[in-house]
Amino acid sequence: MKKNKSVQKNVVENKLSNDNLKDTNIEKKEEIPRKNLTLKIFEILENFGLWILEKIHLNFLSKFYKEHIEGMRYLVCGALSTVVNILAYAIAAKLLFISIPENATFSIFTIVLSLRVTISDTFAFIIALIFAYWVNKMIVFNSKCDNIKELIKEMTSFTSCRIFTQIISLAMMNFAVVINMNDVIMKIIANIVVIILNFILSKLIIFKK
């Protein structure tokens, strides 16, 4: 009788243990975030790029990318955002061409050119902001918001941090005007600084898991 009771007890304990394992596995599966369409498309292009690297015997680059995938994806998306920003700036600056009289003083010349730079850079910032939020949310951090409140909080945080780095960019662009430096070259330098700051802010504040 004692042996039967002991066997029955072991069977019950094993069953409970198996049930707990099943529940744990289910919870783990539920914790894995589902991939969105943007991320799926990006991964197809990403895998194609890694395949090319391996085919041309640059396996060390492919391995490095896979080992630091979040950071590398941020750099790729950051590079794309930079291209969008620079193109938007160049287009706006071209369309916003302001003729300056030949007899204009240096002060007037500086003010007009600074206004052109500021308007063009602000336009580029808005376009790049929309693009950057989308790719960072969907591709880099695969962020999920459970409700509208969380989404608004995330967007507000993202926008606030980007405004902060935009102020730094504007300061650098206007400094280029003062020292008579090519604004497109300064724009490239400013974007490098902004990319580094944006990653730190995104990782630590905006999309913090």
C-alpha cells in the first residue's frame, strides 16, 4: 500500500512538474515579440546583404553584424535617415534660393543666408523625424505599445529628444555661416554628431525595454 501511494505521489508530482514546464514554455512564447511587416521586409534585404558579404569572403563583417545586430541595424537606419535628411535639406535649400543684392552688407548677407539655412534645416528635420521614428520603432527596437497612452508617450519622448539634437544641429549649421564654411559639409558633420546622440537617447530613454 505504501509503495502504491508513493508511486501515485510521484506520478502526481511529475504531472504537476510537466504542467509547470508547459506553462513556462507558453509564457516564453508569449513574451517573444511578433515581427511587423516592416521588420520582415528589412530582414529579407538584410539577409541578402549578409549573403553577399559571405560570397565575397567578408565573413568577418557578416559575423560582426550578427553579433551586434541592434547596433548595426541602428547604424543602417541612421544612415538612411541621414540620407533622407541631407536630400530634404538640399531640395529645400535649392527651392528656397533667395537672391541677395550685390551691394548688401555682410550683416544682411549673413542674416539672409542664416534664414535660408534655418528654414531648410527645419524642413529636413521634420521629414527625417517621421522617417527615423518609423524605422527605429519597427526595425531597430521592434517596439510595441499596448495602448494609445504608451504610444503618445513614446512619440513625445522621441520627438523631444530629436528636438534637443536638432537644436545642436542648428547651432552647428549657423556656426558654419559665421565662419563662412560650406553648409552641406557642416550638415554631414552635424549628422554624425546627431546620430551618436540619438542612439544613446533611444537606447536609454525612448525605447527602453
